[in-house]
Amino acid sequence: MYLTSEVKAELFKQHSHGKAATDTGSSESQIALFTHRIKHLTEHLKVHRKDVSTQLGLMKLVGKRRRLLDYLEHTDINRYRSVIKELGIRR
């Protein structure tokens, strides 16, 4: 499986930004997790072009990440900019 508990823990630790590494609910942590999943699903869809259910799940994940990014942009622009820069997300 591509998303083991060790991978998740490492993602949360990298994107905790001074908070506890176990803070899995912060916007930065969730955006990092969604980005990891989006990259994996994108690679899957490059091979399996007709997998419509995966494509639907990918679009839902992109929407969730977009809403979290919008929230972060309105609440704390500096945190938003740092997350965008770290993860390489286009805006």
C-alpha cells in the first residue's frame, strides 16, 4: 500500500511547523496528505485512463484541498504561502 502509517507520520512531522508532530488535524498537515494522495492517483490515472471512479475520487480530493487552501489563505496568508511553496502547488 502506498500510504502506510509510517508515511503518514513522516508527512505530519514534516508539515507540523513548530506544532506537535502528532497534530494531524492542522490545515498544513491535511493539505500535505491530500497532495500526497493526489500525486499517487494522478500517476495511477496516467496508466489507467478509463478508471472513472478513481477520477471522481481525485476530483473530490482536489476540491477538498482547494477549500482548505482557501481557508488558510483567508486566515493566515503567511502560512498559506509557505505551504504552497513547500508542496509546489500551482495557484
